[in-house]
Amino acid sequence: MSFSKLGLSDPIIKAVKDLGYSKPTPIQRESIPAVLLGKNILGTSQTGTGKTASFVLPLLEKLSKVTKRGKKQITRGKRIRALILTPTRELAVQIEESVAQYSKYLDLSSMALYGGVDVEPQKERLIEGVDILVATPGRLLDLVHQRAIYFDEVEMLVLDEADRMLDMGFIDDISKIIERLPFDRQNLLFSATINADVRSLADSFSGDGFSGVG
Ligand code: AMP
């Protein structure tokens, strides 16, 4: 089984090959085709299994698709097309680095957004719009309140390490973010454990239900 069999296009396969990946991991084999089909995913893979690429690669594939008129979709100022929520600054930085590596042959922009640093450069960067934003919930909500970012063009939401975000007390922030997102979007939720809280979070934002992977 190779990456090309999963429905990914050449620029993404080339980027993955550059990193020395020869074949997809089990979670990638399951998740990538399902995400490309537009399904909502509830994944239970742990870190170290190739989980990040299992949602980033199909997300890039979908966002890089040209529009019906044959042009790349332009992201407007202060807008984003995909939102990846993570519990910590370290994870936000690490995931954004993966996004940058996997998208190096694509015309897509990405940014990591987190608290504990000056907010002004982050606001500046958002002015032009960013295709893929990897963010921690608190700082993101701050910027929403400051009208530095709008969610009306969000097509895909990823909640990574959902159980950890709930343990860290982010439930209110996450709920406030989710209620501002367009209803018509794809949801990918990853969690090391699926407990009652994670299940109720998932149920709260997807009327269509989820396909389990991992
Ligand atoms: P993750 O589970 O997303 O934290 O990934 C763990 C590590 O596996 C990272 O260093 C990735 O670069 C690497 N990795 C992800 N997918 C593959 C693959 N298909 N083949 C080899 N290494 C991979």
C-alpha cells in the first residue's frame, strides 16, 4: 500500500517522500480516505502512530483543490479555511511545522497561534488571511474578541488531543469557538481516550455523527 493509492496528489506524495516515509501507517490508511470522502472522524490514535499526518495530509489535499473556475481559492483577510485546535503551545508549533513540511509543494499558508507571547505580530500576520491555523483555544478566543479573526470561511475543524484539552479546562473556550464556526463544515476529533466527556463534546457539535478510526 502506497500513499498514492490513498487518493493524495503528487505534490503531497513528493513532500512525504522527501521526509522518508515509504508507506502509510495503519491510522493513515484508515483516516486519509475517510477524510477525503468528507466524513467526520473520531480517531483514537496515540502520538507516535503517525496521527498528525493522518489528518493533515487529507486536509491539505482538500484545501488545495482548485475551484470550479480552475483557480485556487483565495482566503480573504482575517479569514482561515481550516482550524486545528491543540492544548499547548508546544503542540501548536510542532503541528504547524508538520503542516509546513507536508505543504511545501502547495500554495497554502499556515500559522501557529498561542498565548504567552506578544499578540501584535500574530494580529499582523492574520490581516492577510491564513489557510491553515493551528491554535490553542485561549489566545484564539482573545483574537476573536478583538475582531482580529473571523470564522465565516472555515471548512474544516480538527480537535487534536481532545481529552487533554478537556482535562486542562478548555471546554468553555472550545464551546465558544465552535458555536462561532459555520455549521456546514467537516469535523475531525482525535483523542487518546474516548471518555464520556469527549463523547459528549463530539455529540454536541456534529449532528451527522462520526466514523471511528484508530
Ligand atoms: P505523530 O504520531 O503524528 O506524532 O508522528 C510520529 C512520527 O512519525 C513523526 O516523527 C512523523 O514524522 C513520523 N511519521 C508519520 N507518518 C509516517 C510514515 N508514514 N512513515 C514513517 N514515519 C512517519
